[in-house]
Amino acid sequence: SPNPFNSEVVISFSLPEETETVLSIFDILGRPVRILIFSQQTAGSHLVRWDGTDEVGQYVGSGVFFFQLNAGQFTETRKMLLLK
């Protein structure tokens, strides 16, 4: 049978300067699902792919998720839809 997550979520963000960056995924209830980035990131545009798995590699169900970007003093949270 085909992989239910043949699609992936692509998250794009831009940084004005090089900074310590954390990019996290949360479920609809605010529970942490996975940390995609926890490192120093360069200034400019970035693309990060999320394959729909949690920290231990298990596929999460489809639905609404949030990603939160923390970069220096800047925080942004955005909603995204993960579909099978």
C-alpha cells in the first residue's frame, strides 16, 4: 500500500541576521510533536521539510498542526494542515 504521507509539509522562513533558531511542531492541543531545527542559522531564506513524523519517527495523523519559529527575539506561530 502507498505511504499515507507521500506529501510533506514545506516550511519557509526568512531571518534578518544569523541567530540561534528553534523550529518546533505542535499538535492542535499544543503538545510538542517534533523539533526540526535547534541550531545557529544564517541570515536569509530557509526551507525546511517535515515528513509528518514525530521525534521517534512515528507518523502522526493528518490534521491541523502549528509550527513555532523562535529566532533571537522573534517568535512566530503559524497553522498548517497535514493531509494524508
